[in-house]
Amino acid sequence: MKRSVVHALTLLFVLFLTNTPAPTQAAEPTIYITAPSHRELNDIFLDDQLAADLSPAGAIGGLLFVKNSQEKKWSVDPALVEEITVMAKGYKLLNHLPGIGQDFAQNFLTRLTQLASAGQVEAMVYGNPSEYWVKRLTPHERNYLLVASQRRLSELLKSEISAPQNYLSNKYFSLNRQSVLDITNDYSTIQSSAIYMSPTDLDKDRLSLTRLFNPAMSSRARSTLIDDFNNYISTLNMSIRLAPGRFTITSLLQSVPITVINDFPGTAKVDLVINSLNERVIVRDIKNITVAGKTKVQVMVPIKVLTSGSSALNIIVQNPHGDQIGDPQVYDLSITVISPIATWITTGAAITLFCAALFQSWRRIKRRRKA
């Protein structure tokens, strides 16, 4: 009896061990390093708060020096590392004073580079944006940002960094109507100019826009950085443009020279969509214009005149996909041509008057003979 009990207990113990899962290794704790942008696109800093945060006792600097650091992982925002890299070279503030965080920035980068070399750093989405606003205002960027963020952080730290798998935040925060409109228009300009830009410049612009969606950024800083981005995009939008001008038309068929300017480094192919502002002239679109990088070309636009007076041409530049580039240009036309119809009427009137004069002369001569 005792043997059977011992045997049963032994069997139960073996079954318990067989069905008990093996202990798993505890996941490595992850430390997140991110902060809202403090910098305009010209590398001028809005304030010097980041310098204080990077000090050894600061909110960011202290995160790199923790106990048991060999057991930890750091998830790092590439936009923040980019700003710290600018600081490490020396920088100025918006009030024109020099910043005080250069040494803190250099020490931070030295330590972070060591951790990256040891395989302890992974990338966060650039700028740590809210996924809510990324999907709403720049829907085509969501997956791109996961890859581009990894690439950018690897370049900055000169180490192979793993890509983020998702966004840290999907938080909603308030954006006023004008900000939404500005960001939407800026994104549209980047898309329409993309085919003319180098991959490096295109990445820079797409990532820079993402910084504006950080949920921890103050409303004041966001407004300042949106204005700064708008100014930059306005310049980008005019990288391909038409030179202004006005013309006098003196013949029924005449061509006017329109100058297309390309400030992009590469060759640009564009179309001109041309409309007359009234029915005094007839014009047509000009397709497949090629303009070499950093040059300008003159395009002759044929005009057919129907009647004299004032008119104007409204010309829009489009990329090969039909997207507008730059602003429309209006060219005033002063038309001093006598149309064929007017010539015929004038000639007919002259002939009629001449015939009437001959008829009157003949009648006078006839009356004299009778007298």
C-alpha cells in the first residue's frame, strides 16, 4: 500500500514538472530619451533649456549614467540627437546670445556613441510624433518614418541601430485651423517638389515636418516652428518659377519669351499651363520643357491675336504628374494690331467713299454739259 502511494506521488510530481513552463529571462528595461525640438531650421535655438537638460544632473543627461547599465536598452529620438550634434559644434540662441550647452552636448554624444557601439541603442520615431496627427495630416509618412528614423540615427551615431516597431504616442493635442492648413500645404509642396530633390534633401524636409507633431511641445514653440517651416517651404516652392514680364503685341501671330528658372541642383522637366484672361488672344499649353539644374531657359509662347486692346496670360508651372509648382505668373499684354476684319471694313469704307466722290463728280460734269 505504501509503495503504491509513493509511486502515485512520484508520478504526480513528474507531471507537475513536465507541465510547468520554464522560467523566462526578464525583459531588459528600456530607457526612453526624447524631448521636443528647440531649434529652427537655420540651427538657431529658441532657448537654452536643452543645455540644462543635458547636464549630468539634468532630465536627459542623467539617463545615460544609471546602475547596471550593461543590462539596459536605450530608445533614442534621432531628432534630439541631431539637435545635440548641432549644440556640440557651438550654437546661438534666438536672442543672438551664444548657448552654454556645448560641453554637455559633447559629453552626451560620447556616452551615447559608446552605448550604440555596444548594441544597447535602438531608434525612436524621429521627433517622437503623435501617430494621431501623422496619420491625419501626412498619411503617406507613417511607415516611411519607421525606416527613415533608423537610418538617420545610424548615420548620427555611426553604428547599426535597430528600427522602431511602432510609435510611442497616439495622443491627440489641439492644433488650430491655420496650423492644420499650413502643415497640409507644406506637405503638399514637399510632395510636388520631391521628383526634383536629392534623396538627402527630401529626407531632411520630410523628417523636419514630423518634429511639429511632438505632443510634449508647447503651443508657443510649435507656433514658432510652424512659422519657421512655412518660410522654408515658401522658398522651396519657388525653386522652379517664372520670371515676371509684360509684352506689347504688334502682329497677328507673335511669340513671347517666357523665362523658366530652376534653382534645384538637378535637371527639371515641367509643363506650362497657359490661359488667356479674355478672348482677345488664343494660346496653348507648352509641354515637356527641360531646364538644367541651377539654370534658366527661355520658352517661346505662340500667341494668335483676334482683336486689339488689353489682355493677359496666366501661366502655371506643373510637374510631369500635373502638380502645380510655385505660384502662377500673370503677364500683361498690350495689343496694337489691326485685325483683318477691321482692315476689310476700313478698306471697304474707303472704296465706298471714293466711289461716291467719283459719282458726285460725274453728276456735276453731266449737269454742266446740259447747261
